[in-house]
Amino acid sequence: QVQLEESGGGLVLPGGSLRLSCAASGRTSRTYAMAWFRQPPGKVREFVAAIQDSGTNTDYGDSLKGRCAISREHAKNIVYLQMNSLNTEDTAVYYCAAGDLKNWWRDYANWGSYDYWGQGTQVTVSS
């Protein structure tokens, strides 16, 4: 089992930045593909960003593309999501996910591909 814990959410002004962190614990002897998803109020969960287990490749959903960056520190089992130029439409609960994706290029944006999820961290963009 792998436990994921997100942190770094909060209230931010429009145009501001936040860095979310996701710390993995438990069965971390192997490396998993990681991703961030978000669920805005009253909407379905949507893909934000993903990074391969090796960290070699990343990709982003349309919602935050060009305004965010995903990265990972293997030694610390932490994945980050740096978000910039935030607007009110970015208000959501942000979830971290981990999984053993056999075909990363095919499956990275599909929430069903991931086996482990954090409880989420709230990001609110408001003036």
C-alpha cells in the first residue's frame, strides 16, 4: 500500500501562485507514475498533470497547460505541482495519484489508471 498526502493548498489572489506537494509513504520501494487531478465545485474530476515513474516525461491537461509544472524528487518520494497565474476557475480540490502504468503514454490522463489517491487539498482563488 502507498499513502499519499497533499499539502500546499489554500486561498490565493487571482494572478497568484501556489506550489502543491504530494508526499508518498508506505510501499515506496518502487517508483510509481504520479499525477495531479482536480475537481472544481459541482464538476467532474479532471486531469491536470502527470509525470512518468522515471521522471523523464511529463504532460499536462488543457486546464492549466502553460501555467503549471509537475516535478518529482525521487529521494524524498515527493511530487510537486507549481501553479502560476491562477484564476477563479482554478478553484478546486486538487488530488495526487500514483499508479503502475503499463503504458504511460496511453493511460496517464485517465483517473482510472491510478491505484492510490490522496485525500485532496483545497485551492481557492478569490479576491
